[in-house]
Amino acid sequence: MVAKAKRIKPTKEQAQEFNRRLDAVIKAGHINNLYCDCDVCQALAEQAELMGYRTYSTIKRPSDKWDKRRRVYEKRHQIDAIKMANLAGQGLTSAEICEKMCRSKGYISKLAKEFDIKIFTKKRGRKPCH
């Protein structure tokens, strides 16, 4: 078994250099691009490797597997939103929708916010006497 090298705490100058390069990446607007191969992002990756935050500095291209998972995830959410909109249109509450769709209440409320679906609530209080 190979012993893993212990990460050494960076010096103040290394931390400042790392923060400067991180600010440059943010200023360039590459915060959501994990697979960017521009000079600014590569410099940050090399600095992170130097400081022991990463084990490799080359940035790999994403595989198609992740794109496929994202598409399946979005498609499933759209299908669930359509089903939920139909059930909400029938006047069911969120608890009843959860039970019919076999999904959690948090998932239903998240979809309702994401797709702007109005779920009605049952009226509380006393029932009319006649």
C-alpha cells in the first residue's frame, strides 16, 4: 500500500498568489466552467496542484455520460411537472399529489417553484352548517 503524501499548509505568499489567480478566474467569468483550458484557468490549476489541493493539473474533457445524465434528469423533471400540473388542476393538495406520484413533499414543492405551478390548499376552519 502506497502512503499518501501529507498536504503541507501553504505559506502566506502562496495563499495570496492562489487567491490572486482565483480572482482572475472569477473576473474572466469562468466560474461555472470546470473544463476550461484557457491560460488563466490552467495557471490556477497548476497553483492548486503546487499547493496540494489537486493531484493533477491537466483538466480533462467531460464525458458524454454526464450530459446524458443531465438530459435524463431534466426530462424526468418535465414529465413530473406535467403530471403534477394535471393533479393540481384537479384540486389536489400537495400531500395528495405526493401520495399519487410517489414522490417526496420537498421534491413536489421544488418542482412547483421551478415550473411556477400553483398548488391549492384545502380550506381550514369550520365547515358550513348547511
